[in-house]
Amino acid sequence: MTEPAGSTPWWSGLPPNLRGAGWMILASAVYAGQALIVKMLGQRLDPFEVAFFRCAFGLIAVIPFLAGTRGMIISGNPWMHVLRSIVGVAGMFCGFYAITHLPLATATAISFTKPLFLIVLAVLFLGETVRWRRWTATAIGFLGVLIVVRPGSEVFSFAMLVALAGSFFIADVAVLVKKLSETDRNVTILFYFGVITTAVSAVPALFVWQNPTLFEWPLLLLVGAGAALAQYFSLRSLRIAEATAVMPYDYTRLLFAGFFGYLFFAEIPDFWTLVGIAVLIGSTLYIAHREMRLGVPARGASGG
């Protein structure tokens, strides 16, 4: 695997896996920074409005890629795009609500339950086979979630349920995108997602609308730009390095989220939250390890 021409000599001389780890850590920092900005905006603006701007700026970012590609926006399955977009925007609403109402580290940890939901959805809707090892790891992962949210205790909140719902919706999106990718190009999927989610998110945003301040406008722009930048860093990492080598570095997002939460909001996770996070990370790392050994994508594919 090689880096594109133009890389600095000292960077090019490093082992590919080390360079890939660097890109993945950058992606994690940007994702955590985006969550921080969403939480800051959520102190005054409703998550529905923040999500609308995320969708609108995301659509603007996709439009230049359509230049000179006549026919690319024609889809063989337009109604699946509608379903994918509605589910996707629901996941976005839930994620932004959770970030606004939970400690950053807790909201980030719960977002890592997506692979656990994906295992179940892949069996139900993609006909994939999952054997006992990954079922066991999935069950242990959900045990970690229970330790984090602790139903019935004073730490349990409605926002935790919303965060779990958001992870479930995003896992659904992964299944729908896998289906859509069989017939449509990536730019087509991104275009439909941008158009439909912007339209759908505009409706609830109107009911809670507040004009952004001069300080909030650049932050809203950063929310949209941050998502694209983090995805670019992640793809760069996976292109030059082995996925099994760099995937664990995605969990540095928890460290960045914890640091930002402490620095800006004086948030300190308690002991049991840290225990639950450790259990959740261990189970999802094992699931990814099994999938990589079997030579399938880390999306709950066949094997086990």
C-alpha cells in the first residue's frame, strides 16, 4: 500500500501501519471535535436545527462532485433512498440530542454500539450467518451498555435511550447503504441523502428555529465540514494500512471526547461508566478481529 505522491519525506518513510494509525487518530480527534461543537451549539440551538444545518451544508459539499456526471443522479431504487434518508436523519437527530444532554464520553461510548446492532440486522435482513463466538461477543457488548446506562439507577436518563436509538438507526442505515451500493454509485447515494435529509430535517427545525448568531454560523459550518474531513481521514487511514492495525485507534475518540468534556464542561465519567466502556470496547474489538480474520468487511458479514 502506498501514499500518494507529495507526502513529506519523513512521513513517507514511516511504516504504513504507523501512518494509518496517525490518520485514524486525526479522524477520531475531528469526530470528537464535531461532537464538542454540537454540544456547544446545543446550549442555545435545538438539535433539530443543528441537524438541519448539518444536512444542508453536507448537500452543498456534494454538489461539486456532480459536475460533468450527467445521469449519475438517476437511481434504480429511489424509494430505498427515501427510507435510508429518513432513517439516517432520525439517527442524526438522536445522536445530536444525546450529545447535547449527556456527557460527551458517555454519548460517544453509546455510539459504539452500532456494530452490535449491525450483527443482529445482518442476520435478519441480509441473510448472513453469525456463529456462537460473535453472538457471545455481541451479548457481552450489550452487557457493557447496561453497565454504562444502568437502568433504574439515578444515572439513567431518557437521553441514554435516545442515544441507543440513534445507534440502532445508524446500523439500519449501514444495511440500507449496502443494498443501495449494489445498484447506485456513491455520489448518487450521497446526493439523494443530502436532498432528502435537508428537506425532512427542515420541517421540525422550523418549529424550533432561532436565528444563529455571528458566533454560531461558523460553528454550524464546522459541523458539516467536520463530518466530511473525518471521513476523509478515516478513508486515508484504511487505504494505506491494514484495517486490523488501525481500527483500534478509532477508540481514541473516547479519549478526545472525555478530554473535551472535562475541559469545556467539567464532565468526569464515574467508575462504572468506565467499566462499561471497557467491556463495550473489548467486545466490539473482538467482533472486528473475527471478521478481519475471516476476510470479510467489518459490518457483520458471514462467518463467526
